[in-house]
Amino acid sequence: MLNQSPAQRIEPPEGSMAVGTGKGGVGKSTVAAHLAGESAKDGYRTLLICVTGQDDDDLGIKRYSRGVHPKGASALDGEGLYRAIHDRVPLQPIREVRPNLDVLPGGPRVADIANVLMLRLMQEGPGVVQSLAHSLAPIAALYDRILFDSAPENDALEQLVLAAARTLIVPTRSDDSSIAGMERISKNFKVVKQQVNPSLQLAGAFLYGSNRSATLMHAAVRRDIRKTLGEGAPILDTIVGYREVPARNARKKGLLFSEYADLLPTSATPYDVKAGRATEADVVPETIVPLAKEMRELTNEIFEHHRRVA
Ligand SMILES: Nc1ncnc2c1ncn2[C@@H]1O[C@H](COP(=O)(O)OP(=O)(O)O)[C@@H](O)[C@H]1O
Ligand SMILES: [Mg+2]
């Protein structure tokens, strides 16, 4: 989307951070939702903007009708985000999805944003990459922290997010295609920083959803990350383990890991299921406890890195 002609600068909000890597299924949406949720729980006024075509609804906004929706047309399914960009008006998030947490959900309509940008690019030039930054600017002061979830495999949408953020945090899995996905975000990071957002900094990269005791493999992945993102790329220590069952259940219930873990003391047991008093879905797996703890460790470390570079 960008070429060589300069665009007018918009300073991204200080507490804004993008979660991105050019590959799907590595944990971006999970981590973005948890960064936003933990931040809000800590008392920071937080906004989560999901610039992604897949709405995983980790916060249960759609399935459990959470939050105070803006008057008029729906903000769900990426519609709110699309309208703001298309009509060039301020973002109108769904408010108080949790205390202190407002959200602009992603969804299928986000794909159309890329089309709008491409059409405008011809008439207006590379400044269109700042469309999201423009729609965010009027409400940015309402928030201490702004998190972006980003779309993989789409340069235009990745650049749109990077133009509006102060820092980038990059999750990856250990497989080669996830490592290759980092090359895309790395390339977009460089063009956006050079041409429209010189404040943009790399907060760090981290391995997500891995066997925590595979330390030799972790060292090899660290080398791969440095090869892709540069020798100076900060790499985080926390590794959230691969724990499929609690991760999947929590998302289904529209609960953050810590919220789901809070249900454990009153959960049905496998014994109740056998006795016909409960169903599988009522059983909170005990592995939610380490998962919630590791995620909390990770979000703390990410915010610390953000502070260091922002
Ligand atoms: N720690 C984890 N262990 C196992 N699976 C996880 C973990 N965290 C998230 N998941 C699952 O991995 C899948 C991909 O995660 P997601 O956050 O949607 O990735 P992305 O946004 O990068 O596509 C989802 O099904 C999610 O529930
Ligand atoms: Mg996602």
C-alpha cells in the first residue's frame, strides 16, 4: 500500500500496542484479548480494536450480549470498524464489555476495509494507511491503553494497524510457517516505520503455546526469531504452555482464562457427569489454573517490555 511519497504524520497514542504476525493460528487473538482484559482488571481504561476478519469472541460480546452497544447500526462483525473507516468518522466502540474495557470487534466486514483502502490509495496516495489512526485519534485520550489484534496474511490491514500503534508485539509458534509469518510483519513494520509512523517500536517477540520443558527447542526458535526480526529483537522469557482443552473451553464460554479459572471451585466434577448430574461442558478442567497463571505472567512481561520501548 505504501510507496515513496511522504504522508502527514499522526502520533500514535502512547499506550497503544499491536499484536501481530503474518500467520494465523499462533495465538494473536487470544493474547490480544488477554492483554486488554488484564489491563482493564488492573484499572487501566482500555480499548481493544480487532482488525481481523475472524471474530473469535474471546470476551463473549456477541454470544453473551456483553457491553453497552453504540446507538444505531451494529458494531459487531467488524461493521463498526468498517463504518468508521469508510465514513471517516471517530470509532464508536462497544463500551464496558468488562469494567474499564471497551471493544471494537472484528469479523467478516473487516475484509471490506482493505478494498476501501485500495480504492482510496489511487486517489489519495499512501496517507490512507493512516485511516485507522485518524478514526482513533478523537477518542484516544479516553484510554490509558489501546490494544490491536491484527489480520494475518493481509499487508494492507497489517499496515493499517502498525500506522496506529506505538509498539508491536509478535507471537509465534515453533513451526517453520509461523517463523516465515514473522517475515511479513517484519517487512510491514519497516515500511510503516520509515514512511508514516517513526515512533513505532518492536516491544518483543515470544513463543506461544509450546511445551514448557522443551528448552533446547526454545533456544533454536529464539535463534530463528532473531534471524527474522533482527539480532537486537527483544525476546520474552514467559512461555505459555500448549493447553488445548482449557483454552478451547474458555473461548467457547466467552471468558478470559482467569475468569474461567475463577469458576473452578464451584465446577461440576467428572464424577457428577458419570452420575448424570452434569454434562462435560460443566466441568472446568484443572489445567485452567496453570494456563491462567502463565497468561498473567506473559501479559505482565509484555506490558513491561512495552513500557521499556514506548
Ligand atoms: N495456550 C494454548 N494452548 C493451546 N491452544 C491454545 C492456547 N491459546 C489459544 N489456543 C487456541 O489456539 C487457536 C488459535 O489461537 P488464536 O488466538 O485464535 O490465534 P490467531 O489469532 O493467531 O489466529 C484457538 O483455537 C485457541 O483457542
Ligand atoms: Mg485471530
